[in-house]
Amino acid sequence: MFDSTHSTRFQAALEIVRRLRTAGHEAYFAGGCVRDLLLGIDPKDFDVATSATPRQVAALFPRTQAVGAHFGVMLVLPDDGGAEENGGAKEQIAVEVATFRHDGAYTDGRRPESVRYSKSAREDVRRRDFTINGMLLDPVTYAETGDLDAAVLDYVEGRQDLAAGVIRAIGTPSKRFAEDKLRLLRAVRFAARFEFAIDPATQAAMRAAAESVEQVSCERIREELTRMLTEGHARRAFELLDACGLLLQILPEAVRLQGVEQPPQFHPEGDVWVHTLLLLEKLPAGVSTTLAWGALLHDIGKPATYQPPDPEVPGDRIRFNGHVEVGVRMAEVILERLRFSREDTDQIVALVKNHMRFGDVLSMKESTLKRFFRLDRFEEHLELHRIDCLSSHGNLQLYAFAKERYASSPPEQIRPRLLVTGRDLIAAGYRPGTQFKAMLEAAEDAQLENLVTNRTEAMKMLRERFGGPPQAFSTLTTSA
């Protein structure tokens, strides 16, 4: 089992606590790091809660940044500029130090209008979100004795809920969610991540407050949804979002997938919503943001294109003609609404746009197949197709073929140096114009099909197919 007390991050935060205490202040580790230690998870960060004010913190430490001074939050950097190895790279260590406080009124559904600093750790934890995040830890005791149980301070029964696997709001749930609407999404994320249940009273308050989640910025909604999709419990997260009435508010397009029947011969699993949940279930922790969103949105256009079987046509089936094109437009709207970057948007839309093309890989011309392989991050297209198949009919024949061909095709075959360019056509006497594009594509197709192997052969093929260059232009070019 890991021992966080020996990590550089723990030691840096411990030194901060010791210095604060030497100066006569209370100081503890607080929040998620305490929860994670009790769960046997190595915390990513160690946050400190203290009775010292931001001004007192700044006076004690030479290297500080005021990241939220209005709310009593300072960032403290080690005196020696400490850093920690992470995947071969050095990461600067910084510890968030927050003053004990009591929050004033919340008017924007996100942050308090004012805060009152407090000397009471008990009062400070009462304003936090969930019991499992409301515990404190005496790191000095823990470092000296190794006794985690003896070092935990719990004023909110967080340990009890942690042991029972329950997400419970501290105090009155409706008040906690009225203060900060983002907590609605955080409750879902924590419940999914730790495979916990949401306390019934807390969940009832979430349903009652669901419409108010629109007060959360689009960027924060995107961040929370992306975390849910990439932490390894995406299906559970989206089922909870739906159960709490939040999905209808933040992603109504996904709710419309429910009850949309599919042809059983291709989709024995059920409707489009069930199919999508099965894909989400197969997303591992650490999956890329783009693949995760591609899985969520790949069939988003099906409800709008649903076409029931024609009773007058024997053997007719449910169809979704044009669902890819509609899905692409819908995905673009959703991603713009959530303020995705252009780079991520392009890749997610490409995943939606191309997910049905695998159905043709066995009959594709060699040139078409190689162009297909040129798609940016083609591995994500392959993986989306794999989980799409496993979430429906289960046949991986097309996936296996495409994977083998892609793996066995070196980059110089997929994107070879062109035998013929526009300059070559001009040098041969052809006038630049609309025919250029067709000629260049034909030359590249022939090259990808291995029908021509050098420029001479390629130009001969073009003359045979498109005719020779206009004589006057050819002569003018030659004489010039």
C-alpha cells in the first residue's frame, strides 16, 4: 500500500502546517486529500485549512500567490522552489492554504458575496459541500505515528458516510445546493467515481434544484461532464444525471435518445439510450476527452431521423437515414454551447461524422481506405467502432480488418510523397482551373492503388484520361 507521508507533496504541505502552528495558528489538511487517504487512494494534492488570515499566511511564507484572497485562499510555494517528478517531467509543487471562514449570502449560485474569517475549524467545515469532503487531518500526528484513524477530525460524520458509501450534503441539502449550483454536478461525479449512493434527502434536493444548474457557466459544466466521462464510471454518472433531472437541463439532446427503438437485427441491446450507455460503460479511466465525447454523441442524430418500418413493405425495418449528417450538426451546436476548443471540436465531430464508414471497409478501394486511415488520431476512430460494435451486435470482423490493415500500413504508404503536383501539371502545359483538382486526385488515387510508380507513368495516365494540355498554353509555357 502507498505511503503518502514520504511523498514530496505531503512533506511540502506538512512543513506549511508546522510553520503555521509554530506561529500560533491552527492548521490541518482538509477536504479531498483526507477522503482519499481514508479510501486508500494517493491524493493528487494536499490542501491546508488554517486559522491564519491571508495576510498572516503571506507574512510567514516568502513565496505566496493570492488566488482567492477575497475568500481567504492563498497558494504557498515551498521556499526551495520544490518540484516533483511526474511522468519524467518536473511539476512545481504548490499548496492551497485557506483560512477558516463562515460564508455570507450566495446570490449568484456559485460564490458567497462575502466571507467572515473564523478561528473555528468546526465552523469552517460546516460550510463545505459533502460530508466525505468535510473531514480534517492532523498531518503532524499522522506523520509521527502513522495512525491515520487517530489523526482524523470529523465534525460532520464523514467517516460514517465514507464507510457506508454515501454522498450526503453537509447540513441542510437544499441550502448547500442553493449556495453553489456546481455542487449538483459534483455530487453526481463523486457518487459515480467512488460507486457510492446518493443520500435520499440529498438526491431529493438535487431534483428540486435541477433547473437552477443553468446558473453554472458552460465551461464549468463542460469540465464536470468531461471528468464524469473520463474517470472510468461514465455510465453510472449519466444514469445519475438523468435520475436527478440534471441531464434534461444540461444535455437535453441525450435525454431524447431514450425510447428511440432500433432495428433488433443490428441492435439487440435495445433503444439508442441503452446503446449509448453501453458505450459509456466501456470507457476506461484516463480515456481521451475527444473519444469519450465521441462515444456520447455518435448517435445523437438518431431521434431526429427515426423512420419506423413501412407496414406495406414486407421485411422493412427501422431506419435512421441521414442520422450521421444530422448528428454532425447537432454535435457542433452542443460543443459550441459548452465552449469546447476548436481542436477538440474538430476531432469529436470527425468521430461522429466517420463512425459509420467502417461498414464499407471491406469494399473500399485501396486509395479510399488509405485516405480513411489518414484521419487525425485514427486510433480513436478504431476504438469508437470497437465499442460501438460490442455495444450492439458484437461482430468485430470489420474492426479486425481495419485494425490489421492500419497497423500493417506504414505512414509512407498511407500518405506517400505525391508523384504529381500542381507545379508538374503547369510545367506540362495544363492551365490551372477546376480540372486541376480532379487531375490531382486521379493521380494520387492511381499512386495509392499502386497503378503508377513514378511521375512519367502518372503523367501518361493523366494524358490518357484527361487529354493533353492546350497547345497554345503548352507552347507559351515552354517558350517562357
